[in-house]
Amino acid sequence: MILGKFDPLKMEQFQVLDKDGKVVNKEYEPDIDDDTLIHMYKVMSLARVADIKALQYQRQGRMLTFAPVQGQEAAQIGPMAACDKKDWLVPAFREQAAMLYKGVDLFKAYLYWYGNEEGARYDDGINVLPVNVPIGSQINHAAGIAYASKILNKGEVAITYIGDGGTSHGEFHEGMNFAAVMDAPMIAIIQNNQYAISTPRHKQTRSETLAQKAIAYGIPGIQVDGNDVLAMYAVTKEARERALKGEGPTLIEAYTYRLGPHTTSDDPTIYRKDSEVEEWKTKDPLLRFRKYLSNKKLWNQDKEDKLQEELKKQVTDTFKEVEKTGLISLDDVFDYTYATLTDDLKKQKADYQTYLDETEGE
């Protein structure tokens, strides 16, 4: 048992791997088969390459606003690997790594950030809700799904994410309280990446940890090294098991760091020092996991070079296809907000159609 052994009132952070990829908590090293470990690493790597390329595409004016996940891959891949295919992922807007592991196609993920809502329509059997932009409302969505699963006896767990800043929103408290009262099978993961846009963690709340917020709801809470994919896996697996036994939700604080901007509209150099970013780069979750796999003789430089070449081609080819097929019609932009288009929207649509006709062929 991990939950209960680490006091959320104190800075007791659960960890399996240190930043050098060495096992420091052998008792809790999860028993994961080699194929799954390699798959976890490959999806983490895909998320990293896709993230870096998305930032470049946006800067080139080829993609809309994007929320990078770089640095937080372990906090997402570990929990997804610990879940069952039928469990529900209820994301916010920075969970691309988790979504990829749960089976969302990169084409669909990119299509969404390209501005096409078809990117939020996933294939049957992929239990992932669309990207949720309003801060905190995903907690209520997850609580509702979890409660429904309990009533219908489906044996499904809802796992959701929120940022450190999101814990200050009312819907976080409402959803957590409801799930706790109803013993709903839900796991809530706070990705404490140290900043809510430009607001640092210490200005967000007076709580010693974010995990201790669980005490108010009467549920387990634990702070985990969010850059340690094995620690995140182990805690989530235990939280899932207790949820399925009818013991209710668990709150996990993943202590991690956002290496990139909050979104592509943000300039993090205004509010944090480069030296801070460089220090966190030494704790990079991908480097840590790669060293662990290398120590187990499951990975080497040749495999890494080959993987990076394959991923860069995959990501580049995928976005080319998005650009080729992803544009939506003017009707799609205007016609699906109201049952009957309002007069002002009719005028806007007509004006823009005139603009398109006049600039066609330029």
C-alpha cells in the first residue's frame, strides 16, 4: 500500500525513480512487462516530438493556439498505462500525451488545434472526452461519469486532470466533494507544473501541498514526483483498485514542471528565470525513463536514433495531411451555434463571403 503511508500535510513526495533513472524505492517498483514499458516510452517520445512540432507550426501561422505538454509526459503516461481501456479519460487542454496513449489518433489531436471540431470526434471504443477549455468543469464531468459507472455497475473508472491554478476554481471543489460523498470511482490528478499561466504556485494557495486538499473531502491524497512515470503508474494503479472496490475517489498531486509556455500565446521569460528552467531540464521525465530502460537493457542509442527519425516523419506527415484535408467550410463556421442564424451572424457571414470572393485567386 502506498496511499496512507505518505502524509499529504507534509512535503512527503512519493518517488520510485530518481532523476538519474535509478530505482530508489524498490518496494514500490511496479511489475510492468517489457513490451508495455517500451510502449510507454514510445508514446512519451511521440508526445514530445508532436509537442515541439506543434509549437513550430503555430509560430509559422499554420496552427491555432496550442497548450504544450513538454515536461509533463510522465504525469500523463504513467496513469494511462495503469488504467484499463474501458476507463474514461476526462482531459483539460494540456493532456495530449494522455490522449495519445488512450488511443486518440495524432491526426485528430492536431486537427482540433488546427481549428476543426471534427478533431474532437474520436473513434468508437476510445473513452476520451473532448478537450475541455473552461477551467475546472472537467472535474464535474468526471464525477458524473464516475457516478454513472457506479450506478450502472460498469466497472469503469473516470480519470481527470487539472492544473495547480485550477484547484482555486469553484468547480474543482464542487466536483471533488460530489465524487467523495457519492464514493464515485474517480481519480483526479493535479498537474502542479508550478505556474498557472504567470502565477507561481506559492501565490495560488496557502496550502503546504495541493494533495492535502483531499483531507477536506475525506479521501486519500498524495503528492507524487510527477516526472517519475513509474511512481505515477504505481499510485494510479492503487487508486484505481480502491475505486473499483467502492472506496471512492483519490486525489493525486503530480509535482512536475511546464518546460514550455502556458500556451503559444504566453511568454514565460517574463515571469520565470532561464536558470529555473535549466534546473528542471535535469529532471526531464523522458531522460529519466530512458536511463531506466537502458539500465534494464531494453533501450540503447541505436534504438533511440531510429525512433526519433520515425517519429519526426510520422508527425510531419500527419500535419501535412491535416493541412491538406482539415479546412472547414464557411457554413461550418457559422451555422451550428443557433438553430436559426441570428441577423448579426447572417451579416457577418455574408460580409466574409464577399471578402473571400474578392480575394479568391490573389
